Amino acid sequence: MKPISKTFFKGLIAITPLILTLYLLLWLAGTAELVLGNIFKFFFPDSWYIKGLGFVLGLAVVYFFGGFLETRSFLRLFNSFEELVLQIPVIKSVYTAIRDFISLFSSEQKGKFKQVVLVNVPLGNGQQIGFITVSDFEELSHTFIADDQVAVFLPFSYAIGGNTVIMSRENVVEIDMSVEDALRFIATAGVVGNINDEKKE
């Protein structure tokens, strides 16, 4: 009975991420089809509408929105709108949590993580994985930070957000681990490790 349950849970662990990913993609596609499809029907005759057109329009909207964000004027307008959203108490908490969580795994955010490191946990003799985000403060002119200090971001496991701490360089130990593997390790509390090691197994 034990080998059967072991095989079952192994299959469950493997297929669950696929199902959830597929469900999320279908939900996003359905939402885009419903919203943008109805907008298209509002401006154009129903005979012009083709099923799936809303999803295609959704992809186009996302692409062009990303392109517009590369222009200073649109980026300034978006930042102004975001400041208004952040003034609403409940929406602010939800919006910032989702935004920070998504940006944590974006390629731009990973580029800001200069090095994966281990730092000492305040209580006990344990260590925590973190990311050096700023290692040279001379350019930033932070007067409250010494030259021998670095900024380290410490993400939470199974949660959104983290802490940024300023510490001495001598209390930071660099480790040979990619940013992707470190994020995966932290997000799953160590349950999922190096993806390359898992493939070898």
C-alpha cells in the first residue's frame, strides 16, 4: 500500500502545477474574451466578431501597454494613477502585495539581485538566504550607511514580501547559487531545490 500511495502523491505533485497553470491561463483567456469581446461588440457589429478575438485583443493590449510604459510621458501618467490607487486603504494593500510579488519574479527584478548570500539569523545560530540588492552606496549617497555595508533583501517563504536589511559585508557569505534556484528554494521553504539536480534524479 505504501508504494502505491508514494507513486500517487508523486504523480499528484507533478500534475498539480500543470493543472493550476493551465487553469490560470484559461481563466485569463476567458476573462479577456469576455471583457474585450463585449467592448468590441459595443463599437462594431456582432457579425464582425469572431470567437477568440477578445483574447487576441487582450494580448495586443498587454503588449502595447508594455510598449507605452517605455515612454516617459506614459510612464509618468501611469505612476500618477498608481499614486492615486495607493491612497485607497484596502485596495492599496491588495495592489502592492500583488505588484511586489509579481515583480519579485520578473526578469528586471532578478537583475537587481547582485548576489545570493547567507546572513546570520538574529536569534540562534541559523542562517537565512538573501539577495544583495545594493553593494556600492557611494553612487547613491546614502549618508546613514557606512562604506563597508550592503543592502540585503530577505524574502518570506510561502508569503508575499520580505525585509531589506543593512549589514556589514563581513556578516554576509556569498554562495554559489543562481537567483532562480534561490527564489524557488525560498518560496517553497526548501521543499523544492535546484531544478537541475531534480532533473538528474
